[in-house]
Amino acid sequence: MPQWAPLCKALGRLGRAPELQIVYEAGPCGYTLARQLRSHGYACEIIAPAKIARRPGDRIKTDRRDALLLARAARAGELVSVTIPDERDEALRDFARSREDAVRARLKARQQLKALLLRHGHRYTGKSSWTLAHERYLSQVSFAQPAQDIAFAEYRSAVREAQERVERLTEALRGQLEHWRMRPVVAALMSLRGIDLIAAMTLVAEIGDFHRFARPRELMGFLGLVPSEYSSGSKRHQGAITKTGNSHVRRVLVEAAWNYRFPARVSRILQVRQEGQPKAVRELSGFVWDIARQVKPIA
């Protein structure tokens, strides 16, 4: 990330703030530079790198050539900009992603513990792992060598710490919702089957303002939930989903959709979520159920 003073000096040689249009590719540095430039009156946009048209035969990549390509595409109006979120919304997004990372770390710790047990012939015969019954089973496991007992104890400690971390982040995330401006949207999404608190907060934090999509087709295309296609002439071939866009939202929506495999009914938990919601929200939830009943189940 360049320092602001040298960058401001370089921009001053090019012209005044209202006269300049600044674009740069999205990267790991976030939105800090764009916010600084906008606060000083510059028109700045962050460009989606995957949407930049590049010639197939171009095998030379330098910063200068990339800058010229961006300048030409910006002049032609061919660039697709990235929406810069509100700083408070971005903070909630970072928080939700930290919990997702904690869940992933917990899964890894559990896999390592199970791998140790499997290597030495310890197999749990119960129905579900990581329950109270499973914990009682783990407390009775022992190994032939003291070094293995120490390793087993460390793996169990890592699993326990990972679980506590997930629980802390979940409670903190629930507390942050109380003061978030997007709380009504989160509550409305929770009226849908398969979307709980964490899923709803993830959807809203990652997508932001849903009104920027005029139709559901645009949202699904943005998330990569539409089939890929390679058609020419009279032949049409559609493949798997494109998997472009935000992978966090795509994962949540796919997991939520699996709940519609089961018969549609209003459970007690879902009924509590729908209490106090506008009639339009409750009707939309019922409409989704009707569509799910019409879709044939997967064989």
C-alpha cells in the first residue's frame, strides 16, 4: 500500500481531484486506498480483475502494460467496478469470516484427533461424534506408549480450545447484531427455512445492499450459482455452476437449499423467527415452500 503523501503529490502533477478518474484492480489491500481518495474528492473505483478483457495472445505482463489496459478500458466504459461497502458493514463481514475460519480450524483439529485414533485401531461405535457420549469414550482411550498418550491429550486439548473459540465468536456475533443497521434484513432472512442467525448474518454482511440487484438472476450470476454454458449454432451444452463471485455466500446458500429436501412444515423454531415479521416476508417464505414442493427430489 503506497503512502498517502507521495501518492497525493503524484496525483497533483496530473491534475485536480474533480478532473481525474482513478481505477485500480481489487487485491488483498482492501478498500483503504479508495476511501482515502474519495475523502479527498477523487473519483475512484475498484475494478474486478476477473472482468477485465485481455487478449488471448498477450503473454507479457508488467505494471505499465496493466495500467495502460485499465486506462483504455476505463475510457471505453468496459470496466466492472466492485461495490465498496460501508465501514461498519465491512467490520461485521470480517467478524463473520473470523468465525468461519474458527469453524474450519475446529474441523481440522477434529480430523487430526480422529486420524490418530484410526491409526491405532480405536474406532468409536456410537451414532454421532463430539457428543457427551463421545467425550466419555475419549476419556477412556489409552495407548501402549506414554508418548502417544501425551499426543492424544494435546489433540483433545486443541479440539476443546477450537470449540470454545467457535462458541465465543458465535455469542459475540449475536451481540453485534443488536446494534447493526442491517438487523431487520437479517431477521427477515431468518424467516426462511434453512437460514439461521449465522447464515443470515453471513449473507447480509457479504452481499450488503440487496437492492443493487434488479432481478434474482443477477444475484445468482454474481454468486456463481448459474450453470456454465458452451453453446454454438444448434448445439447447447450446460455444465456445472460457474462458481464465480463470493464463495462464502455460495456455500451458505447451497447448505440452506439442502433443507428443502424434507417435507415443508413450520417448525417451532421457524414459527418463533417469523413472529413480528411483515406479512410480505411471511408470504415469501410460504412461496419458497410451494416452489420446493413442485421440484422433483434428487434421486
